[in-house]
Amino acid sequence: MKITNLNQLPEQKVFHNPEIKKKVMLTLGDVPHITNFSQAIFTPGQIASAHFHQDMSEVFFVESGKGVIYINERQYPLVGGTCIVVEVGEVHKIVNTGNTDLTLTYFGIKN
């Protein structure tokens, strides 16, 4: 068993843009096949640059805010309540297009 509290976790930098902060609730090895379970906060205008993963899918859930995710150069809106899956090898980029923070809770699944 493992218990974490989001309010007690230290902030870390998002690899694709170190200005974006995240809190990691689970890491690789805590749960089979899950690479991470995290929450990231994008301030207005922040971007996680285009990238892909060779060995994992990612699931993003929009807690609050407004943004856009580009998957293989196609644009999809991100608004509260949206859940989106990015498959292995899909190039994706996330942009906060709103005037408030964009809060995403997400996890990676090792393939």
C-alpha cells in the first residue's frame, strides 16, 4: 500500500518545459505498468513542447482551465472534465490558451 497527499508533495519540473511545475503522486514501480501519476499546472501561455514516447501511452484529465493539445499536428480543446489518451508514438504538445492556470492530472502506461 502507498498513500500520498498532493498538498504535501514537493514541486518538480516538467521535462518538456522546466517552467511548468508538477507533483508526482506515483512513480515507476509503485503500480505495475504505470510510469507516473502526476498533476501539472500550466500558467497562462505555458507550453509543453512537442514530443512523443516510444514506450508509453499517456492519459490526461483536465481538472480546470482551458488549453489545447496537439496530437500529430491536429488540435483538440482542453476544458474542465476532458479526458484524452495519447498513444505510443503520437507527437503531442500542450498549450494553456486561457487566462487562468490549466491543471492536468495525468498518468503514463508502460507498453
